[in-house]
Amino acid sequence: IFEELENFQRNYPGKQIRIGTGELGDSLVYDHLTNFSEDFLEFFAGRNEFIFEFKTKTTNIDLLLKHRSPGNIVVGFSVNPDIVRINEEEFSATLKERIDAATALVNAGYKIALHFDPIVSIANAEQEYKQTINFIFSQLKPEDIAWISLGTFRYTNDLKSMMEYNYPKSSLLSREFVLCSDNKFRYFRPERTNLYKMVIGFLHDI
């Protein structure tokens, strides 16, 4: 990875690039075993043309807290109402634990990202997401946050099979979905639109 990034830097001097990790797995869940975060902190120090993100649902940040951020490291937390975590994210950190970790990282000089992804269609969604967003911003300031992303629940056929095998009690797949042009199944468009408007509206109210 570092060799490819150095090649990129040489071939495109002055071009800024944002590098995200954790799309298909958790960037920090095994960090206490691998110490990879320290390698990344060392590599990106002084390389301001890069912005690098660790994405996680954990509080596994001890190695990061041993170092102040070089300024171009962002730690992104996937966030959802705790009822979603209880029903669908067994063994993951609670919302409070994630935001406590985010606060500790801010105090160590890191920027934070928030990922409302996947937004899940649940009972009392407006109340649940409003409480979640109000709690987050009672602990964090908008200026602490580098960016916020939104995405509604979606899946591929392969992921569906894995979910059915690993999480037979999950209710996520019990809704109606539509197959989209990228071969992912999503909520029907009106439902997706309403979920996005709901979350964006609560964010604008902060």
C-alpha cells in the first residue's frame, strides 16, 4: 500500500487524494493485534496531500491515542440508534461508547467522520434517529467533524446469503427490496428518499 501511494505521489505531485478504509471490514477491530494504525500514522505524517480515514464500529483506539494526529488522519464512526445495534450489530460498541471514543480522539487532535450508514427503516424511526443525532451533537461540535456520509441499507446477493447464514434472527431482510442497476438490493426509492430527508433534516436542525 505504501509503495503504491509513494508512486502516486511521484506521478501526481501536488494532487490531493482522500483514502478511505473500512468499506468491507472494520479498520480498527484487530488493531490491538496488528498495530497497523501506527504504521499508517508514521507514513502519513508530513504527507499533507493525503487524507486518510480509519472507519470503525469499535472503541479500539488505544494505539491512536498514544500519538497526536499528524493532521491528515480522520477516524470515522458508523452510527445508528442503539436499537439497531442491539438487534443487528451484536458485540459492537454502543453509541455512547463510540461517541466517547470520538471525543477522546478529538482531544488528541484527530478529526472525526460520522457515517449514518446503513440507515435502517425501523419502527419509530423519526424519534430514534432524532434522539441519536441530538445525543451525538451534545457531545461533539460540528467543527470537530471532517465529513458526514449517509447511506440506506443495501445488499448484494452474496451478502444476503452470508447474512442469512450468520445472522438467522436478523430482521433486516424481512422488508421488500428492489434490485437496482448496480446489482444491489435497496428499499424502494420513496422509502429511501424519506429516510434521507429525515436524517438530513435532523442534521440541519443542529
